[in-house]
Amino acid sequence: MSAQIVLLPVFVLVGLTFALLLVDARRGSLASDETRRDMTLNQSELPLLFYVLIALALPLRFADLFIVLMSWVFVVTCFAQTGIFVTSNNVRQRSLARLAGVLVLFAMWIYFALWILLLI
């Protein structure tokens, strides 16, 4: 896969993060301090693991179709989580979106680890 195809979901996720930060700064606050802190952690913890995976996969030439497709699924879960946060802020729905993102990212890391360790 080309670097552009692999990095496009990364750029979209970075854009989402900056958009959320700008909206939050512009409004002064999207929600209570506790909810803002929770969302800030959600937008930094999982994406950090995603960024590390892509940063490792690119130079190792491991960014295959599965990684790219799962990257997009992960980005969609991040958008869903953010969308729920800025609209209804339904904690149950937001938690389900986060869980979906965690599972997708976990599957990506397992796939990558097996490829590295077993040279699949």
C-alpha cells in the first residue's frame, strides 16, 4: 500500500482531534469539566496506540489492506464517539462506540504482533 493510503485515516483522525479542540476552545466548554477530561483522555489514549501502530507498520512495510480497512473502521468509531459527545452525550452509546474502537484497535495490534512474531 502507498504511504498516502495508509496515512489518510491518520490525517482524518488528527483533523477530528483538532476540530474537537477548536470547538471546545471556541465555546469555552462543551460540557462539565469531568466530561471534558473524559473525552480528552478518550481522544488521546486510543489514538496514541493507533498512531504508534501505523508508525511501526509503515517502515516495516506491513500496512496491508486489513490494516488500512481497520484504520478506517477505527476512525469511524472515533467520529461516532465524538458525535455522541457533542450532541446527546449519551454515556451508554458513547461507551459502546469506545468499546468498538478498542476492539478494532486490539484486533489490529494482535494481527500486527502475530505478523511480526510469526512472520505470517
